[in-house]
Amino acid sequence: MQKPNSIDIPKEIFKAYDIRGIVGKTLTPEIVELIGHALGSEAKQRAQSEICIGYDGRLSGPELAQALSNGIRKAGINVVNLGMVATPMVYFAAYHLNTNCGVMVTGSHNPPDYNGLKMVLAGETLSNDSIQSLKNRIEQKNFTYGDGVERNYAIAEDYIATIQADIKLTRPMQIAVDCGNGVAGAFAKTLYNAIGCRVDELFCEVDGHFPNHHPDPSVPENLVDLANLLQSSRAEIGLAFDGDGDRLGIVTKDGQIIYPDRQLLLFAEDVLSRNKGATIIFDVKSTRNLSPWIRKYGGNPLMWKTGHSLVKAKIKETNAALAGEMSGHVFFNDADINGKKRWYGFDDGLYAGARMLEILSQFNNPSEILNSLPDSLSTPEQHIHMNEGEPHALIAALQQSANFEGAVEVITIDGLRVEYTDGFGLMRPSNTTPVIVLRFEADSEDALKRIQAQFREVIWGTAPHVALPF
């Protein structure tokens, strides 16, 4: 083992919401062990004693998880090794086993040669400054030392039993599930069988090469196989999951994609039926149909920044009953009719799927219910590719100088979201890659083109050489 000061730690792996790098290059076992030592030292400072760890189906997972465990134990913190699990199962274990801490080794929906860490310490999902402080701790060699011990724990049975006790389907259902060879495939059939579903499986063999399609349900092409299976089978609805099981995609029997912000409409109506006046959080990329819908059902709509860790922090701050992101992260933090908390406020694609089935089982034609939800003309997420540092600088400049004629409201909590009477436009700097993320929604094609034209004019007014995707 190299000495800590002989290992070069790449600064670029410390992202806004997690740690992420290329296996064997910017993310090696030696680097992960150092990060584990820093995490363990930080846990010790926060008066924690034990951390749950797990890994997804990527080929590098077991080796990196072992390095992580070595580092955490070196700091004098004990490790509960959950083995290969979905990310939400690590979050669940942190509550269920009372460790209050969990670290998942996952590359989420990144290409196969990537991996990374999602981290919770003392109940806080680490983001931004907390993640940078780990880097600083490593650079300053600010470590604690001790002899932590490791134990193994198989969490899947407890996780599935807890969901089974919570979810009540009105009738049995037949569903199709596409896991894209991600880790959700190891658990989806057992889980949905347990709550009363027959399951047609698609790409549920866990394979870190991802041989069929990439496990990212936010990309429409990745849902084509599921739509085809729905056409040829008796399944009523299709569920799709990302590589680590914390995001949900939904496809109707007739092949329509129900994007996560539209899913949130149905979830919000259901949650508000038992949690009157509750706050419902959605990110800046989400449809403008959410605010009036949430108010209609007696809730308090709250728009917030994009990023799973930022949303979780806002849920804690506001005690929101539900939150959702356009990317597919859905966070349940609601209570049942008797006031008993149903879930834990973390993002969980598998549980969100179960909650959706609970709602849809009340209807004979689930696809009809989903397709009838309010919809608008909208663009998929588009990207302006730039050099490192440029997206944040451009958005900061535009926040100061841009003028949007005819705008009803300009929201600057996360980039620039400009509201009009007939639509909205959004541009925000990504916190994970050097791009500006764009999204547009409107009541008509003409309105969509007008809003895009104004954004084009505003962006080119400050950065005339930027190549725009619209």
C-alpha cells in the first residue's frame, strides 16, 4: 500500500452530489481507501460509530467496496457490508440498522468504466462543501486512526418485507420491468411479486457490461424495448430503472413515456389525500403544471434546486411530504391516514414503483389514468457544451444582465427559469459536467418557438460564439 502522500487525488472526482471517476484512472482502490479513511474520520468527528456500505452491479464494485471498508475501518469506524444492493437499500439500511450512515459504491447511469460514491453521514446526504471537505481532509492528512471491524448483513429481506407491509394493492396486477442489466434486476421481481404482481422481466440479469441498452430511463431510446414488450405481453404497465435503482421510468400500455414530473402529479394527488396542507417539492426542470395541481389538491408547492442531495436537505428543512426531480428521483416522506410515517424521505425508484402500482391498482385501465394527466408541449433536456468553469460563469453573468421581455417571473434559485403566461424556459449550469442544461415548455408550438428565440437572443448577446442545440 502506498503512503497517503504518494497518491495523487484528482480534484475533478469530487462532484456536487457525489464522488465519481473513471475506474483505474481517476478512481482506483488506493484513492477509494483514502476517501474511506476521510469518511471514517469525518464520521468519528460527528460522533458516529458504524457505516453501512454496498455496491451496485458494476464490475469494479467489489474491489472498490473492499477498499472503502479498509479505509473506514482504519479510522476506527465499524462497517456493515451489505454486498451488492440498490442504492436505496443502503439508505434504508442506515435507518433500519440505526447506523445513521451509509455509503454506496455506484456509477449510477454513467458508462461502464465509471464508478463513484454516494454518501450519508449522521443522516446528512453529503453535497457541495461537505464533499469538498473530504478532499481537504485527505490533502491535510487530517485522519483519525483505530481498528474498526466489519460485519456482513443481507438487507434485501428486511427491505422487501418493509415495503410489502406498507403497500396495499387493490387488485393483483401484471407488470413489465426493465432493469437495463443494472442492480435493480436482482430485487425487482421478488419485490413486486411480494406486493401482488405478476412480473414480465426484461434485462434483469445484473451485468456490469450493460449489453442491451444503458440503464438510464430518462433517455427515450432506452425505453423502446420495454414499450415493445408491453405490446406483445399481457402486462398493464412498464417500470424501468437506472443502474443503481434510485430512479424510476414509466411506460404505458400504448407506449407513452410518463416523465417523472408528470408521475409527480399523480403521487402528489395521492399523498395530499392523506396529508392535507403538506409541502410538495419539485426541481426547476419540472413542468409548470405542478404548482396549480398541488394547490388544487390542498398542498403547498415548492420549487427547488436540482440535485438529489440538495432536495433531501430541503425535505429535512421543510418536512415536505413528497419531492421529485425531472431526472426520476422521487422522495416519499409522507404519513398514512393514522399519521404513521410510511417512508424515509430518500430517493428510491423501486419503492416509487410500488407506490405507483398501489395507486394504479385502483383502476381497470392504468394507462388511461396516466395518459389523462395534464401535459404540455416540452423539449427534452438539451445541453450547451462548454469548457470547465464556463457554464457557471455565463449563467452568473446572465443573472445580472439578461432582460426577458414579457416574462411574468424570473427565478434564480438554480440558474435562470423564466416564466411566461404560456410557458417557461430554463437554463442552469450542470453540477456534474461542464454543460448548461436547457428545457422549454409551452402551451403551443408558437409559444415554444418564441421562448426559445428569446433565450437564443439573450445567450448570444453575452456569448455570441456558443453553439446552441435549438
